Amino acid sequence: MTSDSARFGHRWLPILLVLPLMILILLFFYAPVIQAFYWSFFLEQPFGGGSQFVGFDNFSRVLADPEFWRATWRTLIFMVTASALAVVLPLVLAIAADRQIRLSPVARNVLVWPKGVAGASIGVVFAFIFNPFVGILAPLNNWFPGLWAPGLDGVDAFITLIVAHVWSGIPFNFVILLAGLRAVPHTLYQAAALDGAGPWRRIRDLQLPLIAPQLFLTLVLEFTESITSVFALIDTITKGGPGGATTLLVYKIYADGFRGYDLSGASTQTVMLMIFVVLLAGCQFAFLGRRINYER
Amino acid sequence: MNAIDPIHAEAQGIRLSGVTKSYDAKAVTIPPMDIEMRAGEFTVILGPSGCGKSTLLQMIAGLERVTGGTISIGGREVQDLEPKERGLAMVFQNYALYPHMTVAQNIGYSLRVAGIQRAERDARVKAVARMLGLADFLHRKPGQLSGGQRQRVAIGRAIIREPGVLLFDEPLSNLDAQLRQDMRLELAELHHRIGATSIFVTHDQVEAMTLADRILILNKGRVEQFDTPKTIYSRPASIFVAKFIGAPPMNILPVSGDGRALRFGNGKVFAASPLKGEFLLGIRPESIVLDRHGPIRAQLRHREDLGSHMILTAAFDLVDLRIALPFGSAEPQQSDLHLHFPRECLHLFDVEGRRIEADFHLEYAN
Ligand SMILES: Nc1ncnc2c1ncn2[C@@H]1O[C@H](COP(=O)(O)OP(=O)(O)OP(=O)(O)O)[C@@H](O)[C@H]1O
Ligand SMILES: [Mg+2]
């Protein structure tokens, strides 16, 4: 009897404790995902009142839309360039820091703080920094009028977005990569120096292979981040403009759903985006993850 | 085994002149040091932790800059050269193998960096691996090897370039006792076959005594003695050396002389001698003889049987004397010990701990 009641408490207490979190995840993650899947097979009225099963009609409609392909293409370009820069720049910084500076924990903390600043706030800051009239590039326009006009020129707007994204990604990736470099025993570099390898050679033959797990981690996170969390940046800096030049898929979904009231179309694109992200992460783990298995 | 060994080095002598090292302005780690190692010689650097053994080795290797002085290898000044330009190789305590490379890649890395063709590289890696008994492990990663095998890979990586100078920083200290002993013998044999000038850092006096042509004993960065193992054992230059070499360490007894006799602290006359002043008398535990007619009396306090020999601890004149008896010798039956200190086994030091070399004319009374 007593043991039963004791076990009863043990069995329910943990569940009780995680319940709030589970409800939140259910409510704000799984429910919308399931809803999106459901809607992608129905034609929805924007203000409720009737929905109609249409099979794969939504998908064929989206796939036939040239705007969808343009947004997808932009998303891919953004994903590759922004992720590459957001990993390569911190990598260069981390290698330099590992060589020269012994970063104090305080300095490391200061460097991660920007990660805590939400995308929207970074977006607002960058909207000012890159403002053609009052931002840091404004003088450029005094000398060469019209050279920097993110509000008019799609390429300038795209660059602004990439810079803002890379900027927000640097601190976190820097800390991860630096931690990886610091974990490599110093005697390995000494051994390589005696084996005749110069500094560049040591970077190539030792440091890069030895921080492959960290590089892999940052790359996976960056790829998925660059697809989804860019939304806040677009919404605050460019609003998808000029002329749709910065309308990436996430932003198009939002615009279609909440401005165009095309719930079914937006859900369908959401589903496709989700599948793409999952496949992407899966591929990375399958191809990259397998090659970096070793013991230190 | 091949008639001709695949690896043979052109040994080079090393000379340090006035070499000093300070890591920061306040403390001097190594005060000016002048030493010379002959080509092909096996030198063991021995000293307590923190005395600067690794620092010395790293300065020779070029991994640490010298604060002052010159280092020459094979007659060439090298203190401003990069490690790779000095023509030496090093084996590290924690092996420092490249964890992402196979055994073959680890051993052959220096050849790859030097741009040597794959075919030649493979042939030389194979030859070295065969020499070290690693031929079956060439495709493994270091993580899949035992400690002894890893150490062999580290040695292989060092010798493949046939360096004129080989440096070892406590290469055996991560191995268990049995393996240590085996590797010690292997290293001694390897040294004979390769012939490189070798410098070997250790805290283990057995390694030092068995491997070294000469032992360099360091104390707080200073050279206490640099001599053959035999001389270091039989004529230690200081009490520091005397207590560092030998286990259990040499017994040290304060004595004072009035020009006619040397007396122990308790006033008992030890021997007739013309010496005047305070001195320290040293005798090794294994030199003390149990003798029914011995003039020195001590109280037995403790005995430890180590199988091969027995160690007695006896109280004498406020200090504990340690006496080592070889296996099979007669054990004392009562706690009153009569001891004899053979004259030729005595060492005399001044109060600073320096050896007094002059003949000190001891005359036992009898
Ligand atoms: N990079 C460094 N910076 C500052 N001081 C150092 C550095 N390396 C060594 N030291 C100091 O120099 C002294 C000698 O160190 P070293 O490593 O040469 O000793 P060691 O004889 O090799 O000791 P162990 O037997 O413990 O390896 C020590 O007091 C140590 O604290
Ligand atoms: Mg050391």
C-alpha cells in the first residue's frame, strides 16, 4: 500500500512538472504544424465559413506560380551566401583570437550578448545604419549619388539583409569555433611545428579538421536559421522590397497569408519550406556528420 | 630484421653558452647555463618538478625563445631559427599524435610537409613501422591504440626524418610500470641503432641511471652536476644530488670538527680528523654495515621488507638512519644495532651542501 502511494507520487510528479512546457510546445509548435499540413490540402475561406478538400491542388497552384520560384531562388542565394559568411568570418576571427589573445570569460560573454538581442531589434538598428540619408554609408551618396540606395536598388537591399544576418550570427559562431580551437592541445601545434608545418599549413592540416564538429554545428544551425529567422530582419529593414527583391520564402508566406488572405497557399508553402529544412538538416547529418567521427 | 637499419642519423653535438630564460621580468627560470653535449651522446635531464627541464628542452627545440645566450647544434647557431630549421625532432609526454590522422599519416606527416613523393613516403613509413612493431596498425587512428603503441607512433614520427638530435620530454611517464621498463630497453636499443644525439627529460632516476651516457641534474634551473651515472652515484657534487639519486636517499648526519676529531651532534667521537668546523657527513643506506663490533649504536625502529632487500629505520643522534640490507643477509635480532660506516663509502659536504673533495684523513679509533 505505502509503496504504491509512494510510486503514485513519483509517477505523476514529473509529468505534472513538465506539463506546462508540453502544453506550450503542443499549442505553439505541433498544433500549427498539423494545422498547416491540414490546410495545405483544403481550400480555406479567409474569415472562416467553409473549407473544401482539394487534394494536391494547392501544391500544383503554388508550383505553377513564378513568384514562388523567384522567392525560393532568393531564399537559396541568401541561405548559401549568408550562412557561408556567418561561419567563415567568425572562423577567421576565432583563429586569429586563438593565436594571439587569451580571451577572458568576461570578453567571451560580452561577445555573445548580441545573440540575445532579438532579430527585430538588430533589424531596426541596421535599418538606421544602412539608411541612405543618415546611416554610415550616407557619405558615399554625397560622392557618388545613388550608389547606395537599398530603398530603390534590390541588390543593395539584399546586401543589407545579408550583412545584418551575418552580423547577428558572428558572436555565437565565434564563441563555438573558438571553444573548439581552444580544446586542441597546444602540444599538437608544437609537434606540427617540429614536423615542419608553418602556420598556414597548421590551420589546414590541424585546426580545420580538428574543429570539424564545431564547423558542422555552426553550419547546420546557420542554414536553418538563415531560412527562418531572417523574417524579423526583412520585416523591419526592407518589408520584402524594393519590388519584391528581398521577399524570401518566409516573408512571402507571411505576405500571402496575412496580406493576401490566401491561407491555403501560405500553408502549402509553409509545408514545403518545413520539408525542405528537414531534408536539408538530414542531408547534412548524413553526409557531413559521418566524416567527422574520431576521438580526441 | 634487415642487415642495414633503415634509419640512421648524422648525430650532431649541442652547445649552450650563457643560455638564460625568464618567462616574466620578476623571476628567472634558468640562470645563465653553459653545457655541451657530444655528438651521439645520450643525455638525461633529471630534476624535481618545476626546475626548468621542459623549458630547457623547449628552448633547444625552438618552441620557446631564449632570453639570452646562444645555442648551437652541429656548430651552427640556431637560437633564432624556427624549430623546423634546427634539424631535430621531439617526443612529447602526452604523445601529441594527430587524432584525425592514421598511424601511417602521423608517422609520415613531416615527409608530406617536406613534399616527398608518395611512393618514397610510404616506403619509409613502412620501414619505420616495421622497426617499431607497428606494421599491423598503420591504418588505425591514435584513439584505437594502447598507450605503448601510441608512444611508439610518437617515436616513429620523430625518427623518420633521421634527425641529428632527438628530444624526449618524459616520454614514458604516462605508461604503467611494466611497459615503462620494456620501452626503456627499446629506447636504449633504438639509440644504439640510430645514433642521434639524444636528450631525455625524466623525473625517474632508474630511467636516468640506465639510459644516460651522462646525467644533467637541475635544481631551480641551475646545473647541480653533469656527469656519468657512475660518478653521480659515487661522487655526488652536492647534498641535493646525493639525496636525489638513490632510493632510499643518502643519510646525512651533521658533524663538527675541532682539529683532532669529528664528533656527532651527541658529542660522540666518530673519527680522528684534522678538519675544523661544521660539516655534513653522508652515507648511503646500502653502504652501512651491520657489525657486532661496529662503533656506532642506533635503535631499530622500523623494518620494511621489499623482497629483494630490507630497509631498516634506526634512530641515531636525533636523525633517522636508513639502512638497506641485501636479500639473505642476517636480520638483526634485537633493537640495539651496532653499525659500521666503511671509510671509502663516506661523503663529506660543507654546510652549504657542496662536496668536499679533498682527502679528509679519517682515522677510526677502534
Ligand atoms: N609558459 C610559461 N609561462 C610562465 N612560466 C612558465 C611557463 N612554462 C613554465 N613556466 C615556469 O617555469 C618553471 C619551469 O617549468 P618547466 O615546465 O620547465 O618545469 P619542469 O622541470 O619541466 O617540471 P615538470 O617536471 O613538472 O614537468 C616553472 O616554475 C613554471 O611555472
Ligand atoms: Mg616538464
